[in-house]
Amino acid sequence: MAFFFLLFKSEFWGNVKAGVVLRRLKKGGYMEPIGTDRRKVANIANGTFEPFLAADGTPDGEVLQVNGGKRGHGFHIYRMAAGQTTVAHTHEGDEEFFLIDGDLTDHDGYEYKAGDIICLSSGTTHNSYSKNGCTLVVYVPESNGA
């Protein structure tokens, strides 16, 4: 796009990796680097997964999330151990997830495969089972009563 112009700070001109890239905005000015107080990063390979508890306090998998919101809500990574069955629950908003790896079967026998992207509509009641364990990317609205 014509309105973007890359500008490297002159002291880093020869070293792009160490340089700070600023983008010229359409109406002038530059975007500043994102501060550490505004960027939160975790990696599924070495991040700290926290226990996810169902509404009744029952352990129900584990999550890795960086949004600082209610655990297991918003955008997060959810991990189930081999042989685990989740607590049955009803969502007050759409539950969207992507199965990264492993296997997942819903209570009605529907089998999800790694690579599937799923949306369960608001009001859906379900629970799931994983024979070999699985990892999912999940988005559940913050207001969801799951």
C-alpha cells in the first residue's frame, strides 16, 4: 500500500533485526514500538498452564492464556489429558475452537480431528472426551456462563 513507508532508525540501518521499524501513518506521524505493558506473550511449548475449574470447582483441563481475564474465557489454549472427559456445560455465547493436535469426541459421538475449526452455537449443552489427549485454541466470550 502506497501510504506505508518503512523508516529504520539510522543507528540500526545496517542491522534490520536489531533495528526498530516505524511505519508512517496515512495522515502523518509514526507508530511507536509496543511497550511491554501492552504486549503479553506465552508459548505452548514452555508456558505455564493453569488448572481450569468447572463452575462447581471440579478440575476440567488446563489453560494457557495471557488476557488476564477469567480463566478459560476469552482467547486461550485448552489442554485435555488422555482419558479426560469434560464437565457438561451450556454456553451463553458461541464457543469457537481449533483442534491443534490429538483427538476429541463430543457426547453425541461426533469425532473432531486435528485441523478442525469448530463453532458450537450459543445455548449448546455438551461435554467432550479425549482418548489420547488434545490441545485446542479456544475463544469463549467473557460473558459466557460456561
